[in-house]
Amino acid sequence: MATARDVPRLAGETPALQAGTLLSLLTAVANGKPTITVLYDADEERVRAEALAKKEKFPALVSTQVADVLTKRGYQVKLLAAQPPIKKLVRLIEDDPSDLIFNVCESLGGNGNEERRIAAMLELLDKRFTGSGSLALTLAGDKSLSKKLFDFHGVSSPDFAIIGPGRVEAKSTLNTFPLIVKPIATDASIGINARSIVHSIDEMMERVFAIHAEFHTPALVEQYIEGREIYVGILGNPPEALPPIEWDLSKLPPELPRIAGTEAKWEHEFKEAKEFVPEDVMNDPVLLQRIQQTAIAAGTAMLIRDYARIDMRLAPDGTPYVIELNPNPWLDNRAEFAMAARRHKPELSHGDLIERIVQLAMARDMRGNKP
């Protein structure tokens, strides 16, 4: 947390600003809490402003929610909007005197591929920050690498093949339809829709070629798991699983598959799908333990730290299959992660959850990033 070592960094500021900054640092020292900078993508402000200008509903940015929660709990907090050019951003972060960067920067200029590079920059600058490091973000960002790690560590996940131009990697057990075809490196269900479920070689190759053309990445072809859509959050070092959240896809139009594709997530006419804590799972200790242990194993395999969300399909026979893992999931106070935390024992409010993430990051040994 802030100490007298931070005072020399104030020398270039005006006397008034220097006094205000020094007062903030002294206040943080007095209450024994670390000073915090919340880092986020400035492009989020543009997206929100455009939505509000169209009279559309748009929640407060997660960065604002985090800053408000921590300020109310006595932390000295400021916001830092990340934007190009990268050299300027590096200087801003290098000169930032805060004890901790609360990293909710999932993109840079709207480009989600930059999330791992933001973490790498923080590591190179020797900054303490919340959430997973660049290696975990890289592994999770490439579904083909994730699948191989799950396979090696014995984490149940659908059989798969990777098909790129002039390159095929496949398991011999992947030999029946239906299959699901998706890009290997997108999130938010981008590239996954009703056409992703295929029932023949011709349909599969048509979808594979479409992914090559649109996303310029290999395609991931997976065994399609008929079942329930389950999300499991993990929190802590070592991780503890939160109660599962189920997404009810039963109200999707009958012609659509029951998957969390772009239609279910982003098209307004299908927003009837609700998320809830599945009581039948909560009341089945054997099944609940199986789901939560699978989530923890997936997080461990992917080198996750602090918090993550694991997306699963729960097959009719009770087998949980890991579909993907999301490091640093969305911390909106209405999202799945916060919903699960509120059902945890003991219950964690949104403020409790955010403060817990701060505590986890502050507890790590910077030399090895271990708790």
C-alpha cells in the first residue's frame, strides 16, 4: 500500500495538485488500505454514449461500478481510461503511484485481442494488478490451446478437431454428428449461431470455410453436447467454486439450437432467456461437487488466479463438459459472477466480491505472483 516512497513521484506536479495527491496518499496510509487505479478501455465510454444517445438502456460501466464500490469502502480510487497510442499508455501506467491496478481492461480501442497484451504490459512494468496474468489470458483466448490443456489434465470437455488451411488436428473419437463449429479465438459468442450446429460433412466444411474467411483463424470443431447451459465462477488462490448459474434457453424459437449463440445473447427479440441458480443442482450434493470440482480443475489447468468463470454443458447423464474458460469475467453487479457470489456461503454482496478481489491481488508475492 502507499508509503512515503511515493512522495518523490509528486515533484513534477503543481503545488495544489501535489498537496491534493499527497493528502490522498496520506489518507490511504492512515486507513491501512491500498490506493487503487481502475484500468479500463476508453472505447467503452464511446459505446455507452452512443447507446444512450439512441435512448437505449445501458448499465454503468464496470469500471465505474468498481470505483464507486471501493470508494464507499474507504479506498482511494481513480479511473484510468486506456487508449492508443500505446507509448502514452505505458508512460501513464509507469508513472501511476497506486498500490494496485484493478484491471477490467478487456480490450484496447475495442480490440479484444489486446487484453493479454495489457496484462503483459502491467507485468513488464512490475505493477501489481487484479486477475489473471498474460499467460492465462493467452491460453484462454485460444480455444484450441485450452482444449489441449483440458485433455492433458483430464478435465471433461467435448472431443474436438482443429481445422485450418492445409492443417487438421483431430481425435479419432470425434466421429459422429451433430457437431458444433466455432472460431478458436473469439469471445462473447461471436461467430457462434444457429448455423454453427452441423449434421453432415458438407455442412461442417461450409461452416469451417466461412470461419476461415470471416475471422482468419482455424476453426474449432467440437462434439455437440445436448444439455443445460451452466456457468460456474471460481474465486480465490487456491480457487473455491461459487454456486452454479444456469441460463434457461427453453424460450428460444423452436428452430434454434439450445446454445448460447449470438441470437440468444445479442438479438433483442430473444432476450426472454433468464439466468438463475438451479435448485435441483444445489440440492444434489454429489452433482454439485462434480460440477464445482470440474470448474476448479479447469481453472488450475489454465493457470487462473483471483477469479474466473467456467462455461459448461451439463449432459443428461450428469457429466459436466467444460466448453470454455473466461479469466477476469464481467463484474457487472447483475452478471452471472455477481449473482453466484450472492448465493455463496457466506453470501458475498457485489461490494464484498470486489473487495475480495482486491485482497487476493494484494496478498500475492510479487516475485512469483503466488498468494
